[in-house]
Amino acid sequence: MAAASFIRCLPLRAIRPVVACACLVLVTSGCQTMGRSASLASKSEPPIVFVAKKSDSDGKVKNDVAGPLQRLAMSKQPQVPKSEKDREHIADLKKARDLFDAGKYAEAEKIFKEVQKARDPERFSLSKLFALSNNDRPMYDSIRAEALFYQGEALYMQKNLRRARDNYKVVVKDYPSTAYVDRSTRRLFEIAKQWLGDHDFATSNEITNVNLEEPNRKPTSTGPRSPHRWYALNPWDKTRPVLDTNGFAIDALRTIWTYDTTGPLADDALMLAATHYLRENDNIEADRLFTLLREQFPKSPHLQAAFVLGSHVKLASYQGSAYEEETLEDARDLKESTLRLFPNAPEAERIRGELKDIYVAEAQRRYDQAEFWRKKGKPKAEAIQLKQLIDEFPDTDFAERGRQRLRELGQVDMVAEHKGLMPKANSIMRPFRSESESSEESSTPKSDSNKEAPRELTPEQSETKPSRRLWGLLPGRE
């Protein structure tokens, strides 16, 4: 409204130039759009070998990831040369393949290298010259993809694993629709296993109990550690990188689960990487990878191990009562979820015992908070913390110490014994019912006569009933 009234106030000779400029801009933009559409319609798109999806004008292919069946179908199609240069490169590939089949891997590797370098779209780009990251994949080129893969195969046969890994990685990242992706990921997985020295996945038999009173004082796994250290130089052995063998192995596994998410080895790569960090006592990184495995691959055969071992490393990441409580709470929730999903797991009794340890550790945190206010000279804040300690954790030694401290402060009315409310210290019941019990209960009609009469509590007990969070953590009452 204000703009319209302002325009009405302008004289006619002042409005005419503005209207004329606006019309000129609209006509010019419309003509450019129409001209661009006409020029695009007049141009015929060049055929893309093996891929039915279109490419952008900048030569980058978007959303070109093919599934396993499509890769198999594309592998059966012959290569169609589009130029004289393609014919020469196809002939070179055939010659190199013959040498490769004859066992002359060094000669074949040289020809494969010449072909893939000649068809590299970024061989003169600044991003490759200065090792800059480029997230866009180049236009699909079946000839270069084949040359890259078989150059990696020739290097692999010559035990030059450090260079072979680079070739396989480029195939998986730049050409995810090629038929060589599955074989490239398999080679990357084999190389990573050899470099890490982990020839099997971690199991619950090799983990150790977590001491919450003195965290990080004991290794969390007794499994074999990697024989290589990141600072160990390796200038002569071509089967391993020059430096940081473990880091390059993890990078190879990361390529598998990042760029071939639907492939057969994606969850295995995640599990192998998590196994490595578990055995290296890097609990934070192992926890991150186990979490990713649970979230991204819920149908993986490693799901139960991801829950059991993931809850273990999450609890092992707890650094004590002086640090944040979120890690301890997440470990408790994850262990409860593990019991809910896998009630018959062999590690069920161990997990229930760890839940009791977490319960005591939470009581210790509450008592340490009360000690903090005592040292600050704040008796009221200390009394409040001790009251919460007794309410939430009444059957622990810290609660008894809290009652003694409240008596010293003269807060006798805040002391409660909570007798008969909590389970015995050595009694651990199964927190979740089995399917047979739940089915029998659902099939049996309930009557009012079969209902258990509510338990009567004294006024003192009703005021000091533990919170719901406590009942979800420990088993029910007897």
C-alpha cells in the first residue's frame, strides 16, 4: 500500500523511464531463455556408453549409481567407440588384456596406465595438481574404468598393494556404475584386512569388564592388536604404505561403506573398522562406527554384535563422575535395548551385571555433586542433592552415607529408609518377558478377581517412592 501511494505521487514523466527499463529487462531475459531452450533442443546429446542417464553441460554425471543387476547387464554390452581415439584405446586395452592373461603383469600395467592417463578428464586440472578435493564425479567412461581396474589388478599381482589400492579407490568413487565395482571393493577389503592384521571380527569373548570406579585403567579388549604403528616408516616394502599403514587401511574400508553402501561388503567394512578400534582401545571411535552400523544396516548379520559390543565401548568411554553423565545414560539405554532385542543372547547376564554397575555409578555421581556443594560451604544445596540421592538410589552405600550426612546437618526429617521398596542387591530378574509368556497372557481373559490387590504403602514410603527411571533401570519388585 505504501509503495502504491508513493508511485501515485510521482509525476508521469518520472514513471515512464522506470516502466520502459522494466519492460526491456523482461523482454531481454525472455529472449535469452527462449534462445537457450532452442539451442539445447537443436543439439543432440552425445551417447553415453553403458549408462542411460543424462549428463549435465559441465560434463559431470549426477545420480548415476547403478545396482548390481544393472552392472551385470552393462558388463555384457560391447564397448562402442565414438571416435578414432576410442578405437585406439580399445585396441590397446585388448593388447594389455592379452598380456595380463599371459602373466606379463608389468608390461600390461604400463599399457593400462597410458590408457587411463590419456582419458583422465582432470589430468590438467588445478584440483588434481594441488591435491584439492573434488566432490563431482567425471562423466562415465567405460574405457577408463576398465583401464583403471586392470591396472590395479596388474599391480596387485605384482604385490604393489599401495598403488593398487589407489586404483581400486578411484574406480569405486568415480565410476560407481561400472561392472568392476564389486571386484574393486573386494580387493580393497582384502588389502585392508592384510594391513590391519585383523583376520576375524571381534566377539564378546575378548572384551573385559569395565571398572567404573577407575575408568580407562584397563584395556577393553584382549584381542590381537595391529602390528603396525602410524610412525613406523616403510620405504622399501611395496605391500604396505610408506607411513600410517592402519590409517590407509581404514580409508580403504571407509571407501567401501561410503561409496558402495548397497554392496555386499559395506557392513563388513564397518564391522572390521570397528573391530580395529575396539582392539586398539579407541572406544570413542569404535562407538561411533558401531552406532553407524546399527543405524545404517539394521538387517546386517553383525547387528547383535553391534549392540553388544557397542554398548560395551560406550560404557568404556565413560571417564568418571567428574565428567558428563550423558555417556553413562546412553550406555544404560543401549544395554536395555540390547536385552529387549536379544533377550536370549549369551551376554545377557553380563549386561544385567553392568546395569547394576551403572546404577551404582549414577549414585556415586549424585553423591559427588553433594560433596561439591559441601566443599563450597552450601549446606542447603548439599542437603537437596543428598535428598535426591536417597530418593533415587536408596539401597546403595552412597545413600547410607547420605543419610549419615543429613543427620550431621540436622535434616533428620529428610532421612528415609525405603524398606521393602527396592529389590535385593544380589537379585537380578529378566526385565522383559518372553514371547510365550506374553502370548499366554494375551490369550487368557483377565477378570477382576485375578487382579492383584494394590500394595499399601505407609505415608513415609509413599513420599519416598523411587522415580520411574529407576524402575526402568533395575528389575521389578518381588
